[in-house]
Amino acid sequence: MAMVARGALVISSPVVNLLLDKNQMIKGVIFCVIFLVVQLIGLNYVDNRLNSSPKEARQVVTTTPAINREEKEKKDSRLS
């Protein structure tokens, strides 16, 4: 079925409508994928900026110096 609208030939058929809908759907999917990639790049950039600062929370191993340990053992033996 062909229709004329303002001097242009417009073809209206279910096949053409299906192709146009798929074209729109493909454009939408491509847009979503590009948007997702841009978000991931942005989050990666922010994450790298936050993790590049010097680590303030360092693992510290606490040990009792030998002098304090000996004094504690003397106090414990006095109490016993």
C-alpha cells in the first residue's frame, strides 16, 4: 500500500514498520551500552583518584617490649 503525503511517497506496510521499530530498538540498545561504558569509565576514574591517596589505615602490629614484659612478670609474681 502506497500513500502520497505532500509530494513524497510514503510506504506503509507491516514489514516497513517492523524494520523501523527494530532500527529504533537497536539505536536504543546502542545508546544504553554507550551510556553504561561512560558510567564505568567515570566510576573507574573516581575510584582510582580515591585509592591513589596514601593509605592512612595501616596495619600495625603491637608488641610488648621486653622490659615491660619483665616488669609485668615481676608484678604478677609478687601478687601470687
